[in-house]
Amino acid sequence: MNAAVPQPASDTERLEISLSSASELCSLGLGTMIDIRQSFEIELKGAIPDTVHIPMFEVKRLLGHALSEDEQFAIDTGKPTAIDAQSFFTMINRLHHGRDNILLCICNSGRRSLYAAQLLRSMGYGKALSVAGGFQAWKLLQNAAPKA
């Protein structure tokens, strides 16, 4: 008998959560959705209700991480936010440690939020996950919902 040997989950699989699971965690008070898109993206495409906005490119810059040309362009394109290192860590600590919440990072498509979840975990926030599909998945779900 040749039983299939279970393969370990990839880093992506360990860091991603479905939108429906993330929404359920939030509704139960166990998670907080963190929208990491830049402010201009939220203005153009819309905000997700009940999320905390922390623009990840600006956080990367605050932490001394190198930005790609595209990331720097995104920062330069938008209006700067008032986030600084102290307010970032205060906010994250209050959510992660104070409320013992899972940090559910969401971006436009789910790619940048993977990086954000990895970054948060590398800084000691072990309950950080990326919401698969991002804002695009949330928008599709909203459009598919029956209108009252």
C-alpha cells in the first residue's frame, strides 16, 4: 500500500486565510482586518468597513526597509499619512497583544498582504495572516450579495 506522504504547507498556505474565514474571525471579535493599501487606493476603489488602515509602504520606509521603484512611486503619488513608528507599534500592540486579535492583512489582490503578514511575524507578531484575494475578493463578494 502506497500511502501519500503529507507534504508540509508552503509559506503562502501557512500565511493565508480565506476572506470568509477572516470575516468570521472579525465578527467573533477574534481578528482585526488591517487594510495595508495606500490612501489613494482606498479613495479610488473604496474602503472595507471596520478595517484599520495602515499603509504598508510607509511602514516599510519607517522601519528602514528598501522600497522598490513602484513602492516609492505609490508613496509619492498619494498624500502622506500621519503614521510614525510610535503610532504604528502602539496600534499593532494594542490589537495583537492588548486585544489578543489575529492581524488580518488585506491589500488589493492578496500579494502585498503576504509580505505584510511575513513582516509582522518577523517582528514578533505571530498572529498575522494575509487575506487571500484581498479587496478584489471582498468587492466580488459584495457584488454577489443579494440586494434587499
